Amino acid sequence: MLQYQISAKSQKGGKASSLSNKSTINFEASSGRDEVLPNPAELLLTALSACILKNVERYSEILHYPYKSAKITVKGERSDQPPAMQKIEYLLEIDTDIDERKLKNWHKNIIKFGTISNTLANACELSGEIQFIKN
């Protein structure tokens, strides 16, 4: 079983940061909304995008599907009462020369074996699609 640990701290006013491995991520933890730093909901969506992009790389190697680049756009919909992420949608675009059938297979593996994607799929509606990058 893999285990993960981070440490985080905040200052009065909501400036916060987390330390994982040797990297610091700054975020806002105020009662309001910062225009620069990501908030916790945006960090959650960032974690999903990192999970999916990590699996793009992982399954590129496992399935021998070459690619030049990948990008993802993630949108989350939050309810107020109770405060929770209700719905998350994503669009994953990959610059690759593989065929459509292989692209769909790649997507299936990317989502099926993602730690964050599986966790979020159990907590809210998670949907998305994969497509070739349009130049």
C-alpha cells in the first residue's frame, strides 16, 4: 500500500502553502476569495488534472502509444447546501498519431487506473472525453 504525506500551514488572512516532497504549493485559505492564488476547490481540480496527465504518460509507455503533448481543461460544479463538488467535467486533448480506437482504449485506462479519478468518481459525477488536439 502506498502512503502519502504533506504538510501545510496558513497565516492569518488566508495565505497558505503546502509542502510535498521538496515542492511548495501556495494557495488561499481565507474566508473570501483571492484573485491570484488557487482555492481548495481549484486545487482539487488540479489534482484530478495531474492524475489524468500522469496516466497519459504512464499508459503511453505501457501501451506504446506515442504522443507529443497533452492538455486538459477541468470544470467543477459546486453545490452550496451542503457545500460539495457535485459534478466535474474534463476535456483531455492529446497530440498523437494513433487511431481513434486506440485513443478510446487509452482514455479507458487513464481513468480506470487513476487514484484521484477513482476517488472523485466515487464522490461526485465525473465525466469527460478525450480527443485529438486540433491544430
